[in-house]
Amino acid sequence: MQVPSPNTREAASMYGTVVAIFLVILVATLQSSAPPEDPFPYRIPLDPEGSLELSWNVSYAQKTVHFQLLVQELKAGVLFGMSDRGELENADLVVLWTDGHGTYFGVTAFPALACKTRPESQVHRKQDAWSDQRGQIHLDSRQDYQLLRARRTPEGLSLIFKRPFDTCDPKDYLIEDGTVHLVYGVLEEAFRTLEAVNTSGLQTGLQRVQLLKPSIPIPALPADTHTMEIRTPDILIPDQPTTYWCHITELPDGFSRHHIVMYEPIVTKGNEALVHHMEVFQCAPQFETFPQFSGPCDSKMKPGRLDYCRHVLAAWALGAKAFYYPEEAGLAFGGAESSRFLRLEVHYHNPLKIQGRRDSSGIRLHYTARLRPFDAGIMELGLVYSPVMAIPPRETAFVLTGYCTDKCTQLALPPSGIHIFASQLHTHLTGRKVVTVLVRDGREREIVNRDDHYSTHFQEIRMLKKMVSVRPGDVLVTSCTYNTEDRELATVGGFGILEEMCVNYIHYYPQTQLELCKSTVDPGFLREYFHLVNRFNGEEVCTCPQASVPEQFAAVPWNSFNRDVLRALYGFAPISMHCNKSSAVSFQGEWNRQPLPEIISKLEEPTSHCPASQDQSPSSHTVVNIGGGKG
């Protein structure tokens, strides 16, 4: 064998080094050329035409939201902000506007933004604003919206700015978990000063969204994952403000039991501003067939049997991304014990009554035949759908509370307990706040889910920031706050849209037989209430047996005494529990006239970390370079 010479070995070594360096450079080049992560992963259209688009990201470390507002066609200006219920009065706003000579962000000019072409950089200053109860805009003495960049892009004018969750400014909106009502307005004509702008004369609108998305890792999908698309069949979107479209589909013959491990929305391109939310329901297994139907859910032609398609498989709302199940659990569907029929429900929001739009939106299910260790389950917490729970008229914040008691969880949950990973809150039209709290040994331990700006028009299954573990013997307390200022009669509990509900659909694992853990006031104590009202008011209140509970509530004269007594009754009277299996059969036990769970300590309300006093002097202008480009 020939021995290599030293020169040969040196050349080989140098060659190997060069190859290694080349590979390092190649890998670095490939890595650097990989598409960057989207800095604004969440995105929604603000207006029905999609000419205003908002995208955002959340930094929990900095307690800050970064926004990108894309304005496709700038007229005289646009305003954007947040308010308690979506009103433009008493709103926290940031304003882009022109006086006919220059264009301003807040109060200060960047004169060239409205021109067709200006490649060089511009400078401008910015301030934020707020509106009073009359809709008049005022400059804010504290500047908490920080403009980071403004530039023209092929899609329009892009504004990037950030804002803390809590600015410590009493005029600013506190960004919290749960629903946020975003407001916007389009300025059609120039204004000499910002103070001359009144929101009552603008083209305005609102959009609801959950801004503070949970920062949780995305689990890997199994290698054998399959997909199934459940979509509307190229329908013509009705030219009316609100439409709920129902479409029945069915699983293939012989479709065996599978686990759903993820689902995501499919929205027809161009209809992003019209498709508001979507849900997929599984129909009841006791019916062998369901009629084929595709049409408005309130149509007189809709078969009544479709009302038995209520078991939620998937739910999406505007602004939400894909929904993932924990790696150890999946939602079962298919197989001999479940229905083959599914109902897709799509809510179209079309306030401008746009015509001629066709749509094939829906939800894509990702599923696997390799079942995971645990079945995920869905359990109903809160109040039984019963008229004995009622809200008096002209109330601004009336609270009703439902219980999942320690007796029920002790009997129905496994020794290791369950783990809640997601939640969907639900009321009807008068609901304003919903919260579920875990109570252990008489002490409130943690909040399962809370929405202080809840709206029935924006419902989605929300992943929890962290799982909540529930042990046998724990109590789950669900409270709903209602506003009935615009109603003349009492609002009773029930299935009708003008009746009320108070529900938290919790998503958990491992699945148990317990499907419904809810309460209602004991009916006998309510009868005593009607007798008391009749005695102390000197007015005729029908308490006769043949009168229904809604009729009795309708006869109550709603003075302060009757309101206070009803509120007190709901706060101390015994309850009737529904501790039910999926078959609607109760677990064995006595469930009537149960005492209210004793709660000896409550969670403290979050405290502000703001300084005791705030400097209210006007802040200095922030100078920002505006990137050039074609405008």
C-alpha cells in the first residue's frame, strides 16, 4: 500500500477544512434564507369591505401589544381604538388625520404621506387621544401609544405602533384577558384641528377580538394525521346584515372512531370581513338519519330534527388561529356509538348588505386513527336552562350564579381528577361578564376563565394560559352579569334568544360520565318569594298553581324592594343540582334543596401597580422617521 506523502496529507487536510467551512456557510445561508417568523401572527379585517386590516402580537414579558394597522386607501383620516362595549363615546383612540395641507398621527404632521410619490424619509410626531361621552375627541395629556414606523407599501399605508396593557392613565382602556371591543372610524373630509372631529358624524364600526392570545407551545401532530374539510357548498351570502347558515354533512360509511387533534378555519379568499364565526356540531346518536339541508338556520324550511345537532366538535371566531388539543388527549368522533351526521353553522356579518359574494368557508379537522391516551370531554357548568332564574328589567349589572358542587365532583370525577385546557363562555343578549372560579376546601383558588367584556356576538373556544386541575370534592362557581336596561319585563332563563343562559363549556381530559354540572334556585323558595311580593306590595301577583313562572315574573311590580329580595334570595336559598350523565340521567343521590357551597375566602382582585400620582402635563412629541416608498 502506498503511504501518502506529507504534502498530500496537508492538501487533504486543507481540502477537508475548506469543505467544512463551505458546509457551515451553506447551512448558515440556508438558515438565513428561511422565511422569518411572522411578527404579527394574528390578523383581522376591521371593516366589512376589508379596507382596514389590523394585525398584532403580544409580549407578556413587556406587557405590551404591538399593532400593525394597514389602511388600503387613506381619505381624510382614520381613527382606531378600544372601548368598553364598542361605543365611540368614552373610547381610547389613536387618530390619523389631515387638515388639507398635512397628514397627522394624533396632532403632529407628516405632510408628505398623502402624496403620490415621496421616496425620501419624512419625520412626524404623534400623540394619542380619547373621546368624551358626547363623542368629542380630546388630546391625551399622556402619550401611551408609541408609533414605531409608518410607511407606504403596495397594499397601502402601514402604521406600526405599540401600547402597554395598562397605561396607568384613567382615560385609557385597560387591555385584559377576554373580549376586546375595537372601534374604528373613517374621516371623509379634512378637519382644521383634531378637536373639531366628532365621532358622531363619522363612518364608524366595531370589531370584537381576543387580543391577549395565550402564549403556549404548539404540540406536534402525529405522522398519520388526516384531514377532513367541512364547508358550505359555494353558497351565495345573503345581502342582509346577519345570517346564520346551517349545512348538514355526514361522515363516510363505516367511519371508525378517531381522535380530532387539531382544527383550523378555512375562509374563502375575499370574504375575510364577512365570515364572523363558525361551529361544527355532531348530531344526536339516537336518530339514524338527518335530513340534508343547507340554508339559513332560521328558515321555515329547516327540518326540526337539526335542533338535535348540538354537541360541539369545533368552534372558531374572528381573529382565532388553529386550535390544538394537548398531546395526551384528543376529541373522539366517529364509530358505532356516535352519529355520522354533522352540522356546520356559519355566521355571516354583512352590515353593508354586499351582494354577489359566494362562499365555501368552513373548518378543517385534523384527526388520527391512532387514539391518544385520553379522550377529551366537554362539560357544561353554570345555570340550568330554567325560568326560575330571572333578571329584573332595567338592571345595569344583575348577577346570577350557578354551582358545580363538591358533592357532584366527589361522586363523578375520577380519583386523579380532570384537567381543563380550554373553555367557551356563553350567554344570550343581555350577558356582559362571565367568570368561573375553582373553589377548594372553601377557598377560591384560581380562575378557570373570565371575560369582563363578554359579548354573545363573539364566542370562541379559548385555550387557557395554563391548565386547571379539578379534584374530587372541588367546587366550580360560574357567575354571569347581565344588563337589562332596555327591557320592560323580567328576562327568564331558557333556550330562546330573548331568554337567558349562563354556561361555561369546559374542555378537559380524561373524559368522564359527567356531562352537566349545573344548578338552579330551589323552586319552593321561589314560590315563597312570589307570596312575599304579593303580601308586601298590596298588588295582585298571580301565585296560583296554573300560572307559569314567566307569567308570575311578568306580574311582579319591579320596585327596589322586590329587586333586592330577589337578589338576596338567589344569594342564600338552597339549590337544585343537575349532576347528570350524557344520557341526561342524574348520578345517584339527593340533589334537591342542597345548601349553597360555603366559600370562606375569595381571590383578591388584581391590584394596580401604577404610581399613586401621575404626571398629567403634556408630553413631548415623538419624532419618527417614515420609510419611503410608492404611495
